Amino acid sequence: MDEEMLTRALVAASEEEDGADQRLADISEVLVRAEQEQQALTGAIRDELGDLVSEIGGHIEPDGSIVLPERSNPSIVRHRSPWSWGFR
């Protein structure tokens, strides 16, 4: 392998590494954005439903999942649920 071919190979390898670094940075940015959006959604869920969920003995997980007790008083849910307001 002559010096010119070696130089071209090194430049090509460096460019590939730069491309991989950029792709990694792009993926990291997407993951950070997704985490921020999930936190915002969880906050909105807590703001809208947190009191109701707590009132019936449940809680909201850090990922936004709503965990209710196995047995809750359905009349409270029907009475207070925003989804039932238009369906009475």
C-alpha cells in the first residue's frame, strides 16, 4: 500500500467515524426530547387526574402510568371522572 492510498483510507475512516458520531448525537438528542415529552405528559396527567386517582386510593407512576387499587368505589369514579361528564 503506498502512502497516498494509506492517506485516503485514513481520511475515509475518519469521515465514517464522524458520521457515526453525528448519528449517535442525533439519537441522543431524540432520546432527551422523548424523556422531556414524557415528563411533560406525566405532569399533565398528574395535574388533571392526580387528585381523583389519590382519592380512590391509586397513584401515578413516574412514567405516567395510573395504578388503581384492585377494588375501588365505582360510584366515585362515575361521579368524578371527566370522561363520564358528557355521558350521564
